[in-house]
Amino acid sequence: MPGRIAILCTTWFDNSHAHVLIPRLVEGYDLDGTRHGPDVTVAAVYLEQAGPDDLGLDYLRAHGIRRAETIGEAMSSGTGGIDVDGVVIIGEHGEYEHNEYGQQLYPRRRFFDAAVAAMVAGGRVVPVFNDKGLSYSGADAAGMVETARRLGFGLGAGSTIPLTWRVPAAAQWPLGAGMERALMVGFGPTERYGYHAAEGLQAQVERRAGGETGVASVRAAEFDGADARTIDGLDVALFGRALVTLDLDDEARAAAWHGVSAVIEVEYRDGLQAQVVMLGSAVQQFAVACAGAATEFSCQLWLQGSPANGHFAFLAAQIGALVRTGRALQPVERTLLSTGVVDAAMRSIAAGERIATPELEVSYAAGERTAGTGIGLPRPAGWTPAG
């Protein structure tokens, strides 16, 4: 019988993360032309903000799912113990304030801490999956990972970007090959979508010779639609290789070259130099390019846009595996580093200087694990831009 989970989410409206993920957890999902699941049973949902465009309350009523008034209630049904086998945090969207660095203060850490408090009080720990980055704060992210390790429960996290289809199919940096430079192209607001791009970058650079040893420093700057060729230090060759993989006509390609909205420079502890180039609204696609002394690589990380949003099936598969086995298929350290890089980038933009990141001395080895992802699968027919 599928494990029971509690879902803790901020809000639920059309095309929100709750809207594209929770139905796949409740009803199952299509993956490579085959129907899967449901892999879990949704026992209760804590929905913090039900606004005028809310779709969650009607969905919960229609499917007989209990709406809990508190996080502890979602996990215990008021019995005093923990009667779920896992917790999913969807802390994206909603009315939450911004801090002085322009970071929106989504309550992922608060939800996590409340879930941990309920587990400690109930005398039982269960796996937790956190959708997207662990927190707006790198320090909070590190605290969440340390708490999971200390208490001995599995912690999974991350977005769909490292899991989604690749063009060409199965494209990945060769595991263990030397890498000297890397560049990721993304779009959208610097913080919200910069996380996606940083995580897509990390999913490739973690595969380099020597494994991951962490990030030494981050420098970031924002632009108002700058020409990539005029930005000091930008790796124009890798930028061009990444753009070649994207589905762009001549007009869109020109807009991409002239549409840089932010650049995040990441200096790794082993000397690897990497960049995240955000293109604002000039494109709606992701791509990566990497180079070493003997290897060159580039690919598109393809997302299926609304209303299908099929890439969220891969996230549902990750959640099911975590609840079933207690272990995450993808390394949580990838999410930890990506969270820390984006936090440092926002602080760098505010300060106008490079930020040293000794706290990001994070080491781990990537594996060839691709279960529950689109890597190696042909992408669905047609092209729907991600929104």
C-alpha cells in the first residue's frame, strides 16, 4: 500500500507548484507513455494561504483529503503520534514579504522546523521532501540538512530542472571527466529562476573529475538587457554554445544575445570557473555548456510548459521513491550548494562586490543515478515554452 504523506504548502492557484504537483501525487502521473502511481497516499494538506483564486479547497473536498489547520495536525490527525510516512513541503508562491536583498521570504524553513517539532514530539521521524531550494537563506538550508542528518531521516529536495528531458536525449557531462569552465543559461527573475539555473549548472559540474568540493566565492550583477559580448569576463564562447541548443528563430536568438539581465559568477574551491547567465524574458528555456581540456559539452534542459507541465512527473517520482525507501535518489548536497550560491548572489548584488563563501565547503560524489527522471527519454512531441 502506498505510504501516507502530509503536504505542507503555501498557496494553490492555477499553474502554481501545488497545482501541478499535488494532483500527480494524488492521482498518479504519465511517464514515458506509461501511467504510474499514485506512489503515495495524501493523508492531509496544510494550506497556509487560500486566496481569491484558490483551487486547492475544492480539489481537497472533491478527493476527500483533509485540510489540516496546523502542520502538526497534518502529520498526526490529532492522535499525538505521527501517522504519515513522509512530508512534502511546497513553499513556492504566496503573499510573503521581501528582505533587503530582494529575497522573498518563503516559509520553507519554518514549515520544516514545524514538521521536525511534530516528529520529535510524536516520537517518530519520517522522510521530508522540499520542492525547489531549501530556503532563501543558505544558513537555513545548511541547518535543515544538518537537522535531517542528526535526527536520521531522509531529506530530498530540488526542482525539476536537473530531472527533466535533455536535448539531445541522455546528454550529461561524462562522469569523472576534467572540467575547466561551465555556463548555464536561464531566464526569469534573478532569485526565483536563478535558483533553477544554479541547480541545472550544479547537476553537470558535480560530475567533473574529483567530484564536488564546494564553492569558494560568488559575484553577481544585474543588467537592463545588456549585450552579452560587452559584459566583462562573460564566457562568450560557452554562451554561444549553450544558445545553439535552444529552439530559437533568428529574432529570438538576437534577443537572447542582447537580453542579459543578470550574471552570477561561481568560483569553485578546486578552481573551476562557472557562470549563470539570466536572460530575463528574452527566452523561456534553459541550456548548459561546459568545457575541459579534452571534452566539450552542451545541451538544452527541456521543460514542457502549461497546461501539461509534464516535467513535474519526475518530481512526483522522486517523492515516491523517497517515501518508499527513506533515501533520496538525487543528492541533497546539490540543492544545498545551489541554495547557497543564489543567496550569496543576492547579497553580492546588494553589496556590489564578490562574496566569499566558506560555508559552502560541501563535498559529495555524483553518481549515474537517473531513476525517475527524463534523462535518456525522448521529449514529448512539439514545443511548449515554459512559463
